[in-house]
Amino acid sequence: MSAATQRKIGHVVLNVSSLARSAPFYESLLGIREVARMGEAEKKIVGADMVFFSFGDSHHDLALREVPAGTPVAPESLGLAHVAFKIGEGLTKLQEHAAHLRAQGIEFAFTRDHIVTQSIYVRDPDGILVEMYVEANPEIWRNDPTKVATVLPLDL
């Protein structure tokens, strides 16, 4: 295996104000499964309660960390702009996911055609921007890497 195929982003940890509110949101949003919660001894070390989620191929793909009440929310500041999750292949899968989100009452912030992907963006209960996307033909970006910077409207 080459070094390039061994490297990947392992997981994302998001600070949230309420695990009780955010855990069900992410389960519904992504169809991701809760796999663990931090025990009392670990909470004392980390200083916060955490819950871990997996899509099934990794021990965890997403973790939510409950921060103390009153922690400021900074959606438009230095740091994370958004987090993106691949939900499948093809526009039909994205349309199906859009219908699922609408049925759950989850509002879209916006949708985009990036040519290399098509995406739905939503805000989580704390205002964090979350992208769910499907891949287009990978030959598009392999043949022209500049296509990755494309942003067009997408009607779902």
C-alpha cells in the first residue's frame, strides 16, 4: 500500500452545547450510529462529556464534546468553517437524502453543485455548518483539479 492510500482524516470532534440535543440530530442527519459514551473517570480527565459515532468502517468517525454552558458560539471566526460527510454516490442518493432531511424537519442552509460533488448544507443545533455530499465522476477532478473550486447553485 502506498503512503497516500494509508492517509486519511480519521475523525472529527465537534464542541456542542447539549449532547441531549445534538446526538439525536446527528443520528438523524447522517444515519450514523452511536458507539460509545465517555465514562465518569474519562470525563474527569477530558473535562467534558463526549459521545462517539461510527458509520461502521472505523471505531469512530464523529465525536461530540459537550462544552460548559455559556461557552461562546463562533460560527464565523477563525477555525473550522464546516465539516463534510460523504453520504453516497450520485445525485439520486442526494435527492433521497434531501427527502429524508425534509421529513425530519431539518432545514437546508443552502445546496451547491461543486461539479466534483453535489452538496446539501445545514446548520446543527449550535450553528455549526454541516455538509452532506455525493461524489461525481472522479475523472472530473483528476483531469482538471481546478474544478474542485467550482460553486454553482443546485436545485433539489
